[in-house]
Amino acid sequence: MKKRFSGKYYKFISTNGFSFALISSTSNEGPQMQLITRDGSFQIRDNNSILISKDKITFNVAQNGLFFSGKIRMSDYHPLKKKAMGPFSIFSMECNHEIYSMYHKLYGDITYNGMLYSFYGGYGYIEGDSGKNFPEKYLWYNSVGPDYGVTLAIATIPFGFIHFTGILGFVSFKGKEYCLCTYNKAKIIINTPNYFEIAKGDYRLSVSVNGDGGHMLKAPVNGNMNRLIKENVAVETEFTFSKKGEVILSRKDAYSSLEYMF
């Protein structure tokens, strides 16, 4: 049996105070889907209750504790201009990471446990992972808005006989894409649960976190989804991206996503 997994992560933010994420994955155990909201995380029992196509996702989930229905269309994607992992993409890594859209537009409505939420004018984010395991220790952060995307991963990476701490950081704003990664000499300045900061030359990305908690999700170990991690899909953060002290982009975001597994 191949000890492999692959999955996609879709993030959705509405225009009236609601965000959620969908994780669609395939592992040694077969296909699985998970939903995470501000209220909890849910293992979807019937995979046919969520239908995913290129530009549309339809939900018709009815199970204990979760009634989730509606349709969301996606358009105007902003993919990275190159592979997220750069030169490391040629290797078969423990976990291979890709970003499909830093931010994009949403259209549609969702009914969640009796409440209707509009996603017309909303925005989203899409990434993917594949390989054998999630990193043993890692930080993952995402903030997305109607005109920007910020995502950061810091992880302990096995590579041959050594381990190193790797960085994948990207900022997309006003048609420009900024890369702050290990392979282009980005460095960690601070890495704590409530504040983290990286730098690449004259560029700096700093994030302050106001909150913790989150909800349990399944993650891969040797291709099986039997590790539990914790993600907050609606944590308050404030980030600043600057060059030589001059601010390029700064936002307060009540719907940031965060996993901190150090």
C-alpha cells in the first residue's frame, strides 16, 4: 500500500460575518471531506453531499449537528506565478505544498443550521498538499480579502539525513506577488503562538494574533488520516508587510486562519 495522501483546502468568507473551510482529501483510507466553521469541525459522512467542480461547490449536508446547504461559485482566481515550493518542487518531499489561488471572488448563498449567509461579494482562497505526512511541527497562517492574499507556513522539514526549518511566505496585492521563502533567503525573526515575523532582505511580514483555540481536524501520518491537529478558521489577527519600514499592506482581519503546532 502506498503511504500517500493528497488534498485541497478551500476557504470561504461571506459578506455578513461568516467564514468556513472545506478540506477534500484522498488517503490510504479513501476519500474524505471535512468542514470547519467558527463553531466546530465536522467529518462529512456522505461524500456525495458535497459536489466539487472547477468553479462551483454545491453543499447538501444533513447529519447530526450539521445542516449545511447551498451553492458557491468562484471566479477571478489569483494563482501564484510559480510553484510555491520553488526548487524543492522537483523533490518528493514529506509534504508537497501548492497554492492555487491567493484570493478570488465568490457568489452564492449558504444555509448553516438555519441561518442564511450571503457570499455574493465574498472572497476565498485555495491551496493543496500531498505526500506522506504533515510536518511534525509547523505554523500555518492565512489572511485573505477582496484585493489581497497573505499566507505563511513555517515547518520542520526532513530532507535526506538532515532536518531544517523551512519558510513558505507569499503576499499578493495590487497585481504584485512577493515571495518570502527559504529558497530565496527568507529568515525567521520571531515565531511564537501570538506573534510571528519573517524577513527577506528589506521586506518584513509580521503578524499579531488575538485569540487561540480552534477545532480538531484529521491530518495524515504515513498516508493515513489519523493525526489530530487544531485549526482556528476565524481568529483575529493584524499583519503588516513592509519594505525598509514603509508599509506596503497592513490589515486587521477577524477571519484569519491559523494552525500552530509547535
